[in-house]
Amino acid sequence: MLSRERNRLYLDGWALQPLIDHSLSEKFDCGEDDLNEFFRKDLVSHEKELLTKTFMLILEGAIGTKPVALISFCNDSIRLKDIKESINLPDGKKYPYLPAVKIARIGVRADLCGKGIGSHLLNMTKMLFLKENRTGCRIVTVDAYNKERVLKFYKKNYFDFVTQKDNKNKTRTMFYDLMRTIVPR
């Protein structure tokens, strides 16, 4: 069950909350050097410059424990013409860009990878932006590492490629339409 309390989002025994104590990210290890460098060294400056906001996933009721996963978000937009075949929009005013939130960085502790925690975190992200959508956000985007296991992970979680033109790049731009998620209202 999804519930919200004091800046925490709860779902199925897990809590997603803003990362306030940045010392918790200094020793975080998700097994990817680039992500570890961001969480350990760049996270604080990105937050001070209002570029990203980072949340940590912990077991419900856990206080002062190491995060199980970290996820950083930033604002984004996506050109409608790039994804218009993949989404349904109501008749009326069409915008050239759709508002989006970007998963700037996401990492699950290396010792816990492969246990479904990343998928659960993506589901919590979808619920967060459906329930707490304060500015209008239709799309979740991510620049996924162009590695088979990473792309497979996002595809399994219903993300689609924006284009095939980036298939030789270091990252692939992918998106998820929040209107695909069925939420009782």
C-alpha cells in the first residue's frame, strides 16, 4: 500500500525519503564507478546548485541506516514529435514539448543487486510523480548506460527508447509515460 508521511513515501515495507545526511552517500557503492563518483563527490554540489534532488530507499522504520538505493531527479522535457507514436494525448492544445522528470542517477547497493530493488524503486518513482505531481509531469526519462543488462532492466520496467539514432552512444535516452500506470484515484 502506498502512503505518505513527513517527506517519506512508503510502499510495501520500503520508505523513499530525501537524502538529508549526505555522509550516508560518501561510502555508497553500487558497483558502477561513474555512479559511485557522483553519489560520493558530486551529489552535494549538484544539490547546492539546485540541479538535482536525491532520495534514499530504506526499509520502513529504519533510522540512521545505510541507504539500500539512491536516486537523483532533475527536471526535463521531451519533444512530442519524438514520442508521439508511443503515447495518447487528448484532443486540444498540443505542446511541442512535454514536461518530464529525469532520473539523473540511480544506484542500488552492489551487495543487493539482482533482488528486484531497482524495479521497486522505479515503481515508487512512478507513484511519487503520480501522487505528488506538483508541476505537471507526464514523462519519466533516463539516459541509460548502453549496456545490455541496463537496457534490459529499463525495458522490463516498461521504458521505451526515444530514438534508435543513439544506439551506438554511451547512453540511450529512454522514457516512461506516467499515464500507463493505473492508480486508483
